[in-house]
Amino acid sequence: MSNFPFSDSGFASAFDTIQEHMGRVLRGAGLPAALRATPQALFPPVNVGVSGDSIEVVAFVPGMEPDGLNVTLEKRVLTISGERSAPELPENARYYARERAHGRYVRVIELPADVDPEQVQARYVDGCLAISIKRKESSKPRVVTVQ
């Protein structure tokens, strides 16, 4: 989704590396890998970034129908939830491996304080749920004319 510019600063990549390592350690201990996450909160994976005057969230939800996706924004907490079904095997078949998670899921993302809950757009395209949340006008820099 090239429409969503995300910064690849050195700080962000270092932070991602630390978060990955901590996630592995916590998963190994049977604990949640992130705040406000459950052990199965690996679905849907999300990207969160800033684009000019808005916060951009992209959740990767292939195979979902748009009407099965629930998006709520309360104060500065964005919640994405739904249910993902598992395809059934024929009657006498057995699984050798099951890597695709299924069941109910909830992802909770805490956003910056300057989001405007009245200015939210969500669209589903090619397996991606793109959510754009405008920032409040009062939080944008203002040029003051000196007299």
C-alpha cells in the first residue's frame, strides 16, 4: 500500500528489533507479547504511522469480508475486532499442520492524544483494512503574524 508513507527512521527500526526480541521472550514464557494484547493477538498484524495531518492504521486481514470487521474509536483507543473462520477438511481427513489462526480476535491500539474521533475513515481493499484518523486542528502548528 504505497499510499501510506511510514518513516523508516533508525529509531523506529531499532525499536522494532527490541520489540521483536521482547515478544519472543514473552511468548516463550506464555505471556502476552504486547500491552493490551492477548497471546493470540498476532492477528491481524498492523502497521501504524503518521501521514501529514492524520494517523494511518493498516490491518492485514486477508480473506475477511468487510461486514465482518468491527472498528471502534473511543477517546484515543482504536479497537479492531471480528471473527475468522477456519475452512473445514473433508470428513475423513486429518491435519498435519494448522498455521492459520481462527476464532475471535481483538486488536487494541492506543493512539496519540490529538486524534479527532469525529474524523475517521475505514476502507477494505485487497485484504487490507485501511483506517485514517484526522488529527485535531488545535494540535497543528499555527503561524502567528508578528505585528
